[in-house]
Amino acid sequence: MILNDAQRAELEADVVQLCQELIQIPSVNFGEGKGDEEAAAKYVAAKLEEVGIKTKIYESAPKRCSVVARVEGSNPSLPGLVVHGHIDVVPANAADWSVDPFSGVIKDGCIYGRGAVDMKNMDAMILGVFRLWARHGFKPERTMVIVFFGDEEAGGIFGSRWMAEKHPEVFAGCSEAVSEVGGFSLTLNSGKRIYLIETAEKGIEWMKLTAEGTAGHGSMVNRENAITRLAEAVSRIGNYKWPQRITKTNEVFLRKIAELTGKTYDPSNLTPVLNEVGSISRMMGATLSNTANPSMLEGGYKANVIPQTASAVVDGRTLPGYEHELLDTVKQLAGEHVKVESLVSDIPLEVDFSGPLVEKMIAAIKAEDPEGIPVPYVMSGGTDNKALAKLGLAGYGFSPLKLPPELDFLALFHGVDERVPIDSLKFGARSLQTFLANA
């Protein structure tokens, strides 16, 4: 569908309103099964039903909801495409914000609120595109399965994982999936503008460490102190320097940045290249090795009592092909008196930055920003694409945004004063429409 001026304005106005209204629904996920996507799911379903798109709400547990809709394509011989987002958000401490985090207020040309970038902006784009098509009778060539998952912010147990395990028929006949954290722009120090399309993401390995010792009085000498053993294990793990591993995707990314900036690609010294990508260098550095960060500690119940056990949680992230390295290394670092068990484990992903679908992503970016340079990248976190990959779907991150050069975009994920520039959101809606119409 090639948009005329009126249709373009219609899409842009709709996506801004949708984004604001989605933010105003506090679909907060507190983890450990404590979340509520019901109101957001009903809103999404109503907005699709309003234009004649039938929906179904799936409830995995009370108030834990996902929404599914299907738009039939004109060519049934083609495999379907899953276009998905998640409707839950992380909590926000209102006292830290300059605005009400669930107001969706417009300020300084941005929409503010929890979920503005993670990921109710993309949810609004998806809704806006399919609502526009329905109003104007456009039918894509490929069948599109539209899914809004719950529980992404806590590992997808009540969302994408549950849907993939209990309702795989929803995704039958689909070959690829497109979702969040990709297609956004980054202005290099050289001034050139790249668009990062997510073709790989690290796996998850959340581990619980339990140290055992001998309980006793706090005034006595105790060489079998569980807290001491745990602290030493946590220190070894937290300070361990993981070996550098350059994956297929990162090699393409790093070589391209070197080419664009005139830097030398030297795997033994990547600092000059990473310096060119500015604020995202922190994330890119995290994708050059496995990582294991201690994040929680628990032990003891009284100042003068040495407990028999103490525990910690470690957030491990694994590169494609190096999953076993992480768990084996953590167990070795923990030592003989500390038990390591897996709490949450999920696969890393990596697909090629090539093929017809990727070409359509590149073309959609180029149509809106001829100077933009799409490149693949590895994301240090994870998305609902992991659950769909287990059904054989190749997953990509493509929620396009043309961002101001000075904006530290990745810092806004789960951050204070989370916001999305309105011009970026409109750019994203137009780019997503172009991509999906030709996908």
C-alpha cells in the first residue's frame, strides 16, 4: 500500500493517540507471576475489532492475557508472518519521574510514560498499520498473524512461552516473526546514520547460588560460614573476565562500522571501533562475551547468628554457541561449597542478515531515510522471539525509529522519564507500513 498524503496523516495521528492511550493503561509486570495485562489486552482487541479485525484473548492465568488476530493474505501459497509486541511494562517509581509515568503526556515533542519505548510505541505502530489497512480495504500478499503477548518482562512464562507450548496452532504456517528493539537509528561520531536491525540476541541463564556452612553464634570463630563462602563465590563470579567471542553477526556489524568510520578492524583491539558507536558501546561490549552479573543476595536473620545457608541470584547472558561455557564456568568459580542451579534458561538466537524479508526491511528504511545505513546487531537482552524460535520461526527486531543524534535511546529502556519522540514514532509507523505492505 503506497500511502497518499491523507492516509499518511491518518496513520500518524492514529499512532500518536494509540501510544498515549496504551501508556495510560498501567499493565505493570512485577515478576514472579504478579502482573495484569487484562485491561491492555481488552483495549488492543477493541481497537482491532473496531475496524473489523477479529481477535481472541488468551488467558494463561487470571488477568495474564495475550491477544491474537489474523489478517489473511492474498497469496495462500506464501508462509505467514508473525508481527508481535508485548503489552506488559516494568514498574515505575513515580517519585523519580518529572511526569506521571502513566500519563502518556506530550512534552518537548515526546510522548512520556512507562512503555513509551518498551514497547507500547511498537504496539501502537502495529495497531495503527493494521487499522489503516482495514479502513481502506488493503490486503497484504502474506497472511499476517498479529500477537500482543503478556509477561515478556518476566521471561514470557505466562505469555509467549505459554502460547507457543499450549497454542502452537496460532503460529502454524508462519516462517518468520518481527518484533521489538531493532530498526532504530544511531548517529555515529562521524555523522553517518545507521539503523540497527536485530538479527541475534543473547540467551538467558538466571542462576541461584546456595552456599552451605555450619550455623553458630556470631561471636565464635567459624571457618564454615555460609555467608563468607557465598560472598567469595559472588566476588569471583562478578569479577571474572570472560573471554571475547565474536559471533557471526557481531563480525558483520564491527566490520561495517570500521568501514564507515575509517577505523581498522582489529579483533584484538576493538576499542577504536566501539568508540564510534557512542552510547550503545556499553551494550555492544556486553555482546562480545558471555556475562554473569550477581543481582540478588539473601542470608541470615539476626546479627549474632551465623546462618546455615545463604543464597544469591546471578543474571547470566549467553552468546549463540557458548551456552555451556557460561554454566560450566560459573559452577567452577562458585567452588565446592556453593550449589548452582538454573532458575530460568532460554536460548540465544542468530539469523542471517540476508534474504527477502531483510531486503524489505532495508528498502523500508531507505524509502524514509535514503541516507540511512541498515546494519545487523546482537542484542544483549532477549525478546519473545525466543519462544517462537522453538517453533521454527526466524525472528528479527524491527520497530523502526529515526532518533535525534543526542538521544541516549537504550538508557530509556526501563529508565526514568522513558519517552519516544513523536517525529520518531511517525517515522516508525510509515516505515513499518511500507515494510509490512511489501513483506
